[in-house]
Amino acid sequence: SHVCLPKPIPSTEFTCTCPSHLVLDSAGTACEDSSLTSTLLLSTSTHIYSLHPQAIGLTSHQAMGSIPSPGLLTSLAANSVDSMVYFVNRGAEQILAMDRETGSVNPVMYGDQFGAISYDPFSNNLFWVDVHKMSVVVHSLSSSANMVAVSSTSSPLSMVFVPEKNRLVVGENGKISIVQLGNPDVQEIVSYKLSSPGSLVYSAQADAVFIGDAASRAIYRWDWGTEEVVPVLENIGEVVSMAVKDGLLYWVEKSGTSLLWISIYNSELSWLPINDIASPNDLLHLSLSGQDASSNNSANMACITAHCSHLCFNEDTSGHTCSCPYGMSLSRDKMTCQEDCPDNVFSCGDGQCVPQSWKCDGTVDCTNQADEVNCTMVELARCDNSTQSTCDDGACILSSWWCDGDNDCPDSSDEKEDCPALVCGEDRFSCADKRQCVLAHWVCDGGEDCADGSDEADCQVSCPAEQFQCEDR
């Protein structure tokens, strides 16, 4: 179906082969997708694609599906075990699950509180940054129970669960935190280098966490078990999402229309234009679906067969721990949760209770939604003023994204007419509308990176004598 290789003479036989992202079928002649191979996923504001940047030939991407309208995809999480892909549709205020094999899309949760998300396939737990509570919340897909996993005085900017280590890694201004669920002790890696660690990814091959910092315009690396964060690449664009596959670190940048990557062992930069599927106004996210060939996964999977009534967390090597949502405690069997509300809490009226601070915080915690009745928008706005700005609809974005030429608020309130003209750095090109800056080497490269297209206006390209001059110059 794809490539035919003749066997050496005098043989008259042949062998069929496939591009790197496909495998031969049982007949040995047709190439097909395989759930056993890992696939790099890219989401734009409205679509999800599989990317094949190392494949030889013209095909470098394939559409997987579009987001149900109204669509604004703001976070993406796949996993190494099955074909399920989870994503946040801010436009419809929900988390949805897409099956890569069947294409079916089903809602998981509803609300406007979802920031970054991550999934642990070995406990069937979904994690998200709750932008109203300034916390990381864990949701059991088995029981639909929720529990605050990490509380913070500032809003977490990024988060990823690492199944190989059975740890949750959380990025905040000035630090990353390493959390073992059920253990109150949190390891903190503090670094002045980390201004806005908005993207995290773990590489099993390097045994390291790579940190994309949009404000510092850099990628850093934390080797597991150490106390220091070291730079990998500096003076780049604003990294918004990263993924690791086959020893390569991939990332996308804010307002960018290229997929960029380096080896995890050196900093030689490569890139692939994706402006035929992504525009400068898109919110881009990367994730890896399927088992990475470089990953040696021996994670504990005790929760898969456990009988916890609400939440289950795997221990490091074997065994598990059952846990309960707020207002409940474990019974004597250490598996079943029972009502146990403390004093001075908000009563939902049906036996459930939540902390008083959760009332009117923008996130529905009571099953009957009683905690979010008769609330005002003033009560819903709880952004971290030290690193974030508050949109008119209550959403939180990085302060550096306010009046930067891109619509980052779901209601576009960060790019009003009263925004001042942008001043671009020396290595940036100022778009004609003075609302956006792009990398200087993107000017006249054949793809429009400015929203107004001014980076490709009046381009006259001169080719050397040994090269062919295309008609469009």
C-alpha cells in the first residue's frame, strides 16, 4: 500500500514497508494505524490532529476530529494505555473524552473551572487545575468523586501526572512541586528562573521533567531527584505546550504556526510548518497518545482491581490507598467512604457539605449545585494578581498575554480597542497593526504568522544561481 522494496537478486520476491507512524497488517501488504505505536497529537482551537513530523513524504498530519460547537479547546491530555483523549472545551464549558479508534466524543464534566488537565491511566483518575479554587483537583472516572489534591496560595500554571513515578508535578511562579497523592509532604524545587512555568512534560528516557516558561522565553530541565533547574534552550518564543516522543522534545509557541523540536540530548533545532492547519490566533496544545518506544513503564496498577468506593491512589511499588471527598471519611473496611461533615461548613442540604470558601467560587461542588446559587461575578473572579489578569467573564490568563495582539480570554476582553501599541524586541518583527510580534526569521518565509498577514507583504526573494526561483517569489 505504501512502499515496496525488492529483495536482492536473484530473488524475485519483495517486502512491503510503511512510514514510521504506521505498521504492516497481518497480510504483510497494507499499512495501518496501530494502538501499540505512539502518536503525537496537536490541538488547535477547534480541531485535533495526529502529527507525523518524522515521516518521509508529504503527509505530516491527519485530522482526528473537530470540537463540537461552540468550540474553544484550551487543554489536551492523552495517555499511554488506551485510545482515549481528554480535552477541555472552554466554549461549551466542559471536559470531553474522544476515542481515537471510533471517533466518538462524550462529555465527562461540566463547568468553566478547568485549566490544565492530565490523566493517570493506572488509577483512572483525571486531574485538572481549578482556576477558581487555585488548586489541583482529582476526579475519579470510575466513581465520579472529586477531591482537592493540591491547594495553593497562588494559581497553578501547569500540571502533569507522571505514571512512571506515581507523582503529580505542579508548576507555579518560582517553583515546581512534586506531590505524592495521599502524602501531605510536598517536595518543592524553587528557582528564580521560573517566572511562568506554563508547560510540563516528563521524559522517561532522560528521567527528567522539561519546563516550558513563557515569560522567560525558555525551556528548562529538572533531572528527577536533583535540586536544581537548568536551562535547555533560551531566547525562543513563548512555549505553551510540549510533548516527548522517541527521544525528541517537541513544543509549540504562542502565536506560532510551526512545530519545533530538539533532541533531549542536544539543542539542535528543527521545525515543521503547520500553518495549513494552525493560525496565529489558535490555542495550540500537544500530547502523546500510545506507548512511547523510549519509555520503560513498570508502574503499579493496583487501583485497576481495587474496590474503593470513591477515590483510589496507587502506592509506589505495590498496593493502593482508598481516599474520600471532602465531608466524608473512610469506614473501618478502609474502602468505603461515609458522611463525616465537620463544624462550620456549608451544607448542601442533602447530607453533603463543602468548605465555606467553596461557596460561590465558580466551581460546582454540591451535587445539587447549592453552593453556586445566587452568586455574583465579583465573587467568581479569583485570579492570582501576581501572575494573572482577569477576563470580563471571570477567566484567568497570564498577565503577559494581556494586550499582546492575541485573543486569549474566551470573551476576547484582553484585546480591547484601548490596548496600547506593542513594542517588539530586537529579534521580533512588529506586525503592521502594532498588536502582535513574531520571530524575525518568520518574515517572508512563505507562511502568514501575523494575523494581518503583514509579515508576508511586499516580499521579494532573491535566489542564488544554483537554485530555482518560484513564480510567487
